[in-house]
Amino acid sequence: MESIDPMDYAVTFLTGAFAFSAEFQNVGMAIQGAMSVRKGPNKEKKLHWFHAFMLSVVAGFAGGIFNFIWMGKPSGIIANDLAMGSCIIAFALVNILPFDLGFMFFNTFPLSLVIVSSAQLFRSLGLVKFVSTCFMAFKDTPSAYYPIPVFGPIIYGTLLGNMGPLFMKGFEPHIGNGVPWPVQNGLFLTTFYHFYVHDKDGPIGQLLRTYIPVPSFLGLDDATFATAFVSLFMQIMGILQMPEVLGPSFSPFGSLLSPFKDTSTWNVGKGETVYAKKQKEVEASARSLPDSSIEMTPVGTESEVSMKKKKKKKKKTSAAVTSKEKEL
């Protein structure tokens, strides 16, 4: 009887090399997207179902929908039936089942843990794929300063995890309160994977493989080890950032950068930056105004209040002119 090696099972899971891996990842990602909308914008269940559904699709698969376009490839939601099918099933389970059974079921800690693991596996393998795709596209045209293209694959892989927040929140809100976690996570993991796997001749890749010789001990190739590392890191962070554990504001990089950076900006949602303070001032001033004095108009047009004031001034000046004419 053969002995079971736990390491083999771990590597198989972390690299997604098991049966129904794609289904496990897509369904988990779709459920997480539907749950995030159900807990956030649609927590009162007042959104139109189509609005809520589209938000759920973007929350779950924004990276695959939009990031392919940067490389001139078809959007993932068009090329992959499994993604849209998973979105439809997940939305129905979370929002349509009677008595909110689906929402309550997926909101339990054990199921939340499974969903987080599934979604993180989807994200980690997607990050690896996008970095490799970008590298393969430009590997024959590196700059004169390094043997491989450096910034393109790193930026492309980092953008993948930030498409959802950028489209759901907007550019300024996403980056206005410090370095968001998806940026921290993306820069760290894409940089590691890119140099460890693709940099065969450059000093950075050789240094990494020299001081992290793990593949030789485990009998793995560089790409498999790096993929497993990226996936393991994201699995651990996904669990630690659950509300029941350390919360979404937790970041392991703040203390490492404390000699050089203000660590409060690396704790997502905790730092009171200039942008965050400005937003609070705008919201406070809007609340202090009476409803009748606020008129939402497009940029560059005049509000109804200012128009009324101008009309009153015109009436006064015209009345003054007519009175003078009568005197004459």
C-alpha cells in the first residue's frame, strides 16, 4: 500500500491540478461576488434584480472581463461560458431562494471559509496566468537594461486584482486612502513569480533561486513551486482577512515598511488621508444644506438657485430704469 504524501495533495490543490478545478474556482468566485453585493449595495434588497446581478458579475469577474482587453484578447466573460453560468447560478442561490436560505447558508463560517478558499485559488492562478501571458508577449523585446521585460508583466498581473474595486468604487476612492490591499498583494506576488520563473539569466532571478532553493528539496520545477507559493500566500491572507479572523484591513507589509513609509496608509480603511478627510468635509457640507437649496446639475451648468438670483437682479435693474424714465 502506497503512503499518502500530504505535500503532493497540497501542491495539487494549490496549483489547481485536480478534477473539476475550474468549476470549483468559478462557482466560488461567483458566489463571493454575489454575496459581496448582497451584503453591501443590496443589503436592503431594494436594487432592481438586473442591477444587482450586473454588480455581482463585475464584483466577481471584473479582472477577467476587462484585463484581457489590455493585451488585445477577448474578454473572459465572452470566451468562458463557465464564468457567466456560475454567475447566474450564484445570483439565484444568494438572492432568489425563499426565506433567504441561500444567503444565510453561505454566510455561515464553514461555507464562507470554502468560498474564500475557492475564490483565492481562482485569483492566484489567474495572477500567474496573466503574468506569464504578458511575459510571453514581450519576452523577445526587452529593454536594453535587463534581459527580460520587467514592468509590463508586473503591472499587468497587478491590474488583474484591482479591476473590480476600480469599477465598483472608482479610481479616486480606490487609491485615495493609501495603498489598497489588492495593489500590495499584486505587486508582491507578481514580482516574485515573474523573476523566479522567467528571469533565467538576470541577477534578480538567479539571486532568488539561489537563496530560495525549495524546488530542489521538494522535487518541483520552478514554475510549479512559484505557483504553489503564490496560491498558498493568497489562501492564508484570504482567511486572515475574513471578518471573523483579523479583518479586511490586515496587511503583513506595514511593519516591514515602517522605517520608510507611514504604516497607517498600508492599513486599508484605517488611515485618515487627505482624500478621506476631504470626502468627509464634502459629505458634511452636503448634509448641512437644506434639501431645497441642493440642485444636482451637470458640471459647467448653473444651478436653479443661481438662476433665480440672476432673474431677481434683472427685475430690480429693469424696475430702476423704468422709474428713472418716468421721472425724466
